[in-house]
Amino acid sequence: MTDYGATATFDRKGHVTLPPDLIAIDRPDPENPNRTVRGVQRVDYLARIIGPDRRQWDSQDRLRYWAAELYRDDHAIGEDGANPNPADSLPTLRQGGPGGYGPTDGRVDALGRLRAATAALPLVSVVVVRDVVLRAIPMGKVVARLGKRHASVRHSLMVGLDALAVHYEGMGR
């Protein structure tokens, strides 16, 4: 039995293609231990890069991850249109503009926060932070695409996460 979820796509031969933040896993069926069930599991590449065991993270690691989550949230709300407040997702009538409908105030605010946070990133970190944090691309693929050493790309990521942490702390979030 196979259940890949709504985000999987299949080619003409029936092979599944998963987004980069999902991996296929086989596990015993809870109802019938003699049967194997294939499913997907979400992989948090950023957490793996910071440290495989979250219990061993220090305060700086937790702060980096917190800043990355805020950056992800602002991206999801601002660019993708996700909204944690369903009442705010209804179209609103605006005064004076043509058409009368537009993005919600929450979405516009999130876009502003996203742009400000991206502007706070050092130039060398922008590509790495966007690929790893927002696009969930594994570090090995980012390293291969940039053609640099793993240590220097990881350093760029950590510098960028530190800059995001300083930025979001300064905003009082």
C-alpha cells in the first residue's frame, strides 16, 4: 500500500516525484505487522545542519532556528498567501483603488517583513539562506550548485541565520 500525500507527482511510468523536503519511507503497517506501508516523512534540513540532536543545541542554535522559522512564516504568508488567521483571508473592500479588492493587510505586512529580513542578510548569505530555509534544498545540492566547499557554504548559512536573529530581535518579535 502506498500513500504519498497530495504533494507527490507521478510520471508516465508511475514513478513518484517528491518535493525536496519529503522522503519516502517504508514502515510496518500498524494494523497488520506482516505488511509494509510506504509513506512520506518531512525532513527538516535546516535542523539537521544546525545539529542532528536538538537536545544538544545551545542558545545560539535555538536562536538561529527561531529566526529561520520567522523567515519561513513571513515567506509563507507574504509570498505564498498562507494565512494563520482565516478571517483575515477574506477579500476586503478597499477605498479609492480600482477594483476594490487586493491583498490583505496581513499579507502586505508579511511581505514588508520578508523584504526587510532579506535586506538584513549579508550578500554572501542570501542565496544559501533562501535555498536551505525557504526552498528546503538539501545542503549537498546547494554546495554542488554553488561549486564551493561545504564548510564555506555552511558558514555563509550560519552568518545569514545570525543576521536574521539580530534583525528579528531588533523588531521585537
